[in-house]
Amino acid sequence: MHAIRHHAFGPADLLRLEQLPDLDPAPGQLRIAVEVAGVHLLDTSIRAGESFGPSQAPDLPVVPGREVAGTVDRVGEGVDPAWLGRRVVAHLGFAGGGYADQAVVDAARAHALPDHLDAATAVAAIGTGRTAAAILELSRLAAADVVAVTSAAGGLGTLLLQGARNLGATAIGVAGGPDKVAVAARHGADPALDRRTPGWADSVPGPLTLVLDGVGGVVGQALYDRLAPGGRLVRYGWASGIQNAYDDPARPVVDVLGPPIMSRLAEFERLALDAAADGSRVPYVGSAFPLADAAGAHRALEAGATAGKVVLVVERSPR
């Protein structure tokens, strides 16, 4: 098999394509011939050795990546052979192993895909989509809300905009640069605002009743300042590197990462995949890289040069 590994923590150039022994599924597992793997901003901070999310630092060397889609080509003892040949998507958990052309996972964690759902969209749904499904529910988003979404052209932001649009809420998207503003507008932001434009916060229609924020810093603070009394900020990260401290009890902050989502992962995965399949909330995959160029994907993500979900595509030689 071929896989991306890094043997130390540091810059993106440490990600190298290597040839490793083929994987054998253990009892209860199946093996996936991977077509697409998902890439997250968290992957970049783990690679750099800066932050490991809810998990511990992985043992090195490590194959990054937690979401894969492809075709089942081998099953372990006790697994129904009917899985063979099925197109599936799976979240591998924080153990990783996704940046490869093979992956193994417990059969109970695999989801069979309908024919019309492509691998890249499925990968986006199983990871980023499940987070969006959780945020939309836990934020208690309703039709009467005036909601602002940060990083609105990203994989998560575009899904949150669709969710707000589906409910009939007023959705404001905040993104960086004209191209990303256009992406946010296509996914339901009205208006879509460019945070790089001086005075952008003065154009936020208000007052807001809800902020969905994964950025923090100056952007998060500016939107919090536009919240009406009784409004709330739902926080699911601080990509800016600044975790703001808010102290107005009339405008509470709700942190949704951790137990509120982790205790219901399977449910949110199913909701996200169903929404992608029926077209009601379809992930936007805007940035695809060959598996061999995982380093390029990380550099682009860290530089803010991507839009939508970032994926790695496995290029297989004809047999």
C-alpha cells in the first residue's frame, strides 16, 4: 500500500509518500480501497505538534487522516461477505490512517453509499457534515434567527449556511477575499461580507440573535458585539488562534465541541449522510489534491488558500 507518513512533528514538508505493507482487517473489520480521504485544519496542527484536539499526541511515525471513502475489498473474520464490493464511507476515529490507498475500520462504523453520492462528498459529510449537523441542532437555530457564520466559505461554513437557509433564517456569511465571499453567497449568505474590507463589521445587519463561530479573534469579537441581548454565540473552535473571553451573561457563549457532540457521533453521521444524499445539505468540496501532494494540501489550508472541504484523491494505476 501507499501512504503519507511523517516521522517527526514540524512543517508540511515532513509529509512523505511511502510504500508500506498491505493492511489485513482484524476480526470484525473490513478493508477499504480508498478513493478519497478528508483533510482538516486539525491535521495541520497535529502534524506541526502544536495541538492534538481531544486526543493525545500520536505515536510516530503516523499516517494522518480520519475520513475515507472507497470500495470494500477484503473483510475480516465474522464480517458479512456481502460487504465486499460495496462503496462505503467511514470515520476512522482519532487513531488516523486515512492518508493512504488502504484503510481498515470496524464494520459497524462503515456506511454504505447510494450510487449517486460521490466519494468526495461522502467524505465531507462523514466528518465536517456530522459537525455541522451537531452545531445546527445544539445551537437551536430557528427560522426567526438572524445568524452570522464565520469562515463561511469553508467546508463547515457552507453547510451551516445551507442549514440556516433551509430553516428560513436570515444568514450572514463572513469570509476572506472576493472569491470566498462569492462561495458564501452561493451557499445562502445574504449578505456575504469580506472580513478583509475595512469597516466590514459596520455592514452586518443587526442586531444578530445567533453567531456560529469557529474563528474567534477579531472576527468573533466583532460579531459578538453585534449580538442582541438574549442572543448567543455558539463556539466550535478558534482558527485565528485567539480564544476570546466573553463576559456578558445576557449574551451567553455555548461551547459545542467535546461531549455534546462526541456522545452522539453515530447519530450525527447518519443525519449528515442522509442530508447529503437527499440534497438538502450538500457539502461543498472546493479543494482537491492528489494523495502524493498531501504537503501541498496542508500548506494551502494553513495559508487560507482553500475553499470548501479539502480532500486527497487516490490516483490508481490501471490494472
